[in-house]
Amino acid sequence: MNNTGLILEGGANRGIFTAGVLDCLQEHGIYLPYAAAVSAGAFNAMDYASGQRGRSRACMIPNGRNRPPIHWSHFLRRKGMIDFDLAFDEYPNRLLPFDYKAYETSETDCEYVVTDCRTGKAVYLSERHNGKRLMRIARASCSVPFVCPMTELDGSLYLDGGISDSIPIRHVMDRGYKKNIVILTREKGYQKPVTGKPQRLSRMLYRNYPELVRQLESRNQRYNETIKYLEKLESEQKVLLIRPHKVLVSRADNNTKRMEAFYRQGYETADKKLGEIRDFICSGRE
């Protein structure tokens, strides 16, 4: 039994790096039994599980025919930074069809991290059979605080999973996956700044959700602690970290050349590590 998990960090358009990594893995027939995805990582996880190599890239990089789902112009029209109708309806159901059947029968189980706005806690959701609900879960995981509206699902309101569990390594290990490949979208040495500005904004925008505010206020510190923990696990050979050597795009950057270059960096990073990846997976078999 393969007991290796896959964890995908978010990062909006920085997720194009993850798309490159996963396309390389798919090209070489490397599929893991479980994936946990956060925020933009949801795009990547769905296409990985459905075996649709290249789809995440096509959805994320503007090419004259497809408009990008993440764009500040959409935010300025008071609809949020992400065009959810495009990302989770027009693309999967018409323009760039998602293979729901392949996803339903995939050997990869996917969980998506969302944040419950009432409790502030991470919730880990999955869905194989109901395509509409699957897209709603992915939307909830991608609902970036401050720049996207909350997403209603099953009677609850959710925001981006990165608020409560940016890189769900502890959850995945608790599920029994003791060895994990973790794809990050920030370079080694990156630390989130701990400043007062987001705290003030969260208290103003989410004053009716005090537990959510608490999570937002501690988010950066918890992220930095998780990175430190991951690097400890890496030194113990329990985690294989794949991350960019240089971040080429910001979260809402739609420059085609930079996006393509960051995608290629992801692909080439995975390609250079193929031997290491295979050895790591083999060591996780029981």
C-alpha cells in the first residue's frame, strides 16, 4: 500500500507553479492516493485527480481566447478578485470541460480545506459524486478574505482554507499519511510578515465573526510555525518539499510571459527531482 500523501499550498496565481509540478508528475505516471488542497491548490488537485494534464495551465494563463479567473478588474467591479462564475461554471462545464467521470472514479482521494466563518476552524471537505457541490467546495476554499465574498455551502458560510490551515500537514498525518510530498508556492526562507494592518481590517470587515477575526490575526504566525515544522520533517525524511527557487508572479499577476515562466519552473523543478520523488514514494509503501 502506498502511504504517501500530497499537500498543495494555495497562493492564487502562484498556483501556476503547482500546475507545472503536477503536469510533470502526471506525464511520468506518478499518482498518489490522497491529496489535500488549500485555496488555489483546489484547481490543481481536481485536475490531478481527474488526470487532465494541462487543464490547470489552460485555465490560469490568458491566451487571447480564455480570460483569467483571477483579476483585480473583477474586484473593482465589486464582484471579488476571483471570477467564480468563470472558474467554477463556465470553464468546467463549457469552455474547458472538467472530466467529472474520471474524477469520480479516480484512485486519488481529495480533501479541500475551508474556513468556517462562525467558528474560525478549518473544515476538510470532499465530494466525488455531486459535481455541482464539488465546485462549490472548491469555490469556498478559494474565497480569499478581504477581496472575495463568503461562500455559502450546506447552510454554513466559508472563506479560504488558508486562514485556518494554510498547509494541512498535521491533519494529513493524523489521517495516516506519515510521508508527504508538499508543494509550496513560496521560495525557501519566505516568512509572512506579522503586522497590525490586516488585524485592523479584519476587525472592521468581520466584526460579526469574532472567531474568524482571531484566526486572521494569528494566521501569519501560524504559517511561519508550520514552515518551520515542515523543514523539521524534511530533515527527518518524512516530508519532501517542492518549492520555487524564485517566485515570478504575484497572486493576481496575469502577465502571460511571467505565468508561463513560473509554470515551466514548476515543471522543471519536478523533472529534476523525479528520482528523488520516486525514491520517497517507494519508502512510503507498506
